[in-house]
Amino acid sequence: MREAETGSVEGIVTAAYLLAPHLPELNEETGYRDTAMPGRLFHPEYRRSFCFGAVTLRPGMTVGELGAVLRTIAADATS
């Protein structure tokens, strides 16, 4: 939070993501509401809807996989 020019308080966080080694089993054909926790946090629809969620980040991931994770976060946070 920060103080706006008007003196009121405004938020500065636009998105938040948990980085976890968890590999969820997702069915993207069903909505996130039908996905059990913790998988719901990884569901693309949930992440896009709330600009909050989780992405898988594990030791040994390739540069390409890491890039895909970062692109996912950026796409969700700016849509």
C-alpha cells in the first residue's frame, strides 16, 4: 500500500503467485470451482480471474520451462 496524492491509501500489488514444486493434476475442461485444493490455485482460469494463484517451479527445470512459467505469470497478471 502507498499513500496517493489525495492522501488516501491505494494498493500497489496487481498480482501474486506462489511458486511451488507441486505438480497438479488439472482438467482444464472443468472450471476451477470443480478443482480440489491445492490444484485450484494452479488452474489457469483461477489464476487469470483473480491474478493470484500458484505455478510449478522445481529444481532442474530447463531454461525453456522457466521461461514458460514467467510468460504464464506475466500473461495472467496483465490480462
